Amino acid sequence: MLYSVLSFNIILKSLSALVISFVICYTLFPLIIKTFRNYKVKQIIRHDGPSTHIMKKTTPTIGGIVIIISVIISTVLLADLNNKFIIWFLIGTIYFGCLGFFDDYLKYKRNSSKGISAKHKMLIQIVFASCVACYLFFFPVNLYFATLVVIPFFNNLFIQLSFLYYILAIIIIVGSSNAVNLTDGLDGLAIGNVIIVAFTFSIITYCSGIFDITKVLHIVYISQCQEISIYLMSIVGAGLGFLWYNSYPAEIFMGDTGSLFLGGVLGMTSLFLKQELLLVIVGGVFVIEAISVLLQVYFYKQTCGKRIFKMAPLHHHFELLGLNETKITIRFWIIGIILAVFSLISICL
């Protein structure tokens, strides 16, 4: 009975986090948009990008700072601040948020697309990811499954990675952070899929924290992980609040301030829930976008200038094929929803 009350309390707090973060974003963004326009904190448009993006050059950016503020406030108000997962997520939010903000700030000051160099940005991301990996080594979320990786759709099948698991942890956090950043190229595209992934993980988080449910679903039981659902639902709420103003035609962009932190914490979520490979499925849109860039760069170098796609990331390829921006975004959302359903099905088998 007590456990049922506590579980209901988590659901209530999670929904409250969604509402609070949405209200904060909905309220603050008009002021931020007006302020950033006055100070000409505008989006830097690639000269080699689609011609339809020229109109976006006056759109304010660095809107991710409001998402961060709303997520932190709602989490601090509702979550258990002594919970180890909440502590890590708050640290990760601030760390990646500061990295993204400094990158955006340099672009603003220089009035160019050059912020922190790619190598330095990657190094800074690896430093934090390494700290998370070390923490998981000394304090595994589940001692028995410490370095085991669950195979999606085969919840009783595991791969023992041993020390390679910590390399995987670094790749997941850094890769996820950059994948969301690469996807953030069309109005509403990245944040829409972040909402889908965060909501899906919030469901899995709730189930992973109840021992009886984990036995039925054959997923890894993670003690005290249900608090993560409060944090994830605050992202959903903030995402919806941002999408209100970021939907086509966007009034503001999140910038690296938002995309780097959102991707990073989604990677952390998959690690803390022992659903590392499931992230590849539920975040399939981000994975495809990142792979399209890697393939384009590799093919370009190997063939001395030839390209697989008209332009990378993949959403720009479809733009250059003549598809409407809104149509591309909605179709990518649909794919994201389908992948989220597959992900939830996978934990039920």
C-alpha cells in the first residue's frame, strides 16, 4: 500500500514538473525573444545551406537557456535533491548548458558560425562523459548488471563488455549530445523528437523503479530511479513550451545551449536505466541524422569531393529535393513516434 502511494506520488510530481516547466517557458520566451532581437542575438546561417534558410538569419537564438532554467526550477522544486540520479542530471544540465552557451556566445561575439573548435568541444564533452563512466564503475546502478548491456527485444540476453563498457558510456553521452545538435536544423525538428524520447524514457524509468514490474517485463531493476521521471517530464514540459515558439516559422532557436545539454542528458538516461542500446532505437532519428553526416564526410574525403547526399544532415538532403520544411519535420516526428512505440514493445517481450 505504501509503495503504491509513493508510486502515485512520483506520477503526480512528474505531471506537475511538466506543467511547471511548460508555464515557465511559455511565460519567459516572449520576453527573451524581444530582448534577444534588441541585442541582435541572431541565428548564423550557413552560406552553403538551403536558400530557404536565408529568412532565418534574423531569428533569435540561444533559447536553450530558458529550457535549462525551466528544467532546473521544476526539478529542484519537485525532485529529491539527495537522489544520486537527480544530482548527476542537474550537474550534466549545467555542464553541457554552459558548454553550449559559451559556444553560442562566441558565435554571437564573432558574428560567425565559428564558436568553440570541434576538437575542444569534443574534449570537454569527453571529460564529463568520463566522469559518468568512472562513477558507474565505482557505483554501478545495478551491481549484477554493472558492465552488461541488454539486447533490445531480447531482455534475457546480455553482452558482457567488461572494461569496454566505459568506452561505450563515453560514446553514448558524447554521441547523443552531438546527434541532437546535428538534428537541430529545422523548425521544431530536434525538440519534437527530444520530447518523444524523453516521454518514452520517463515511462521506462517508472517501470524500472518497481521491482514487481521489472520481473514481469524482464528489465533491469534500478533502485531510486523513479525520480528521473520527474526530470524527464520537466524536459517534456519545457520542450512543449519551446515548441510553442519554435514551430514553423520559428520565433527563436535553442542553439547549442539547448541541443548539447538535451542530447547529453538523454545519453545519461540510457546509461542509468541500463537501456544503452535502446537509445539507438528510441532516438533513431538522431542516430540517422548523425550517421548521414559521418557518411557524407567519409565519402567526400575518399572520393575527392563526391557526395552521397545533396547535403548533410539528412533533413537538408530532403529540403534540397524540394520537400517542404514542415512536411520533413512532421514526417521525422512520425518516425520518432513509431520508433518510440517499438522501444516500448521491446521491453514487454
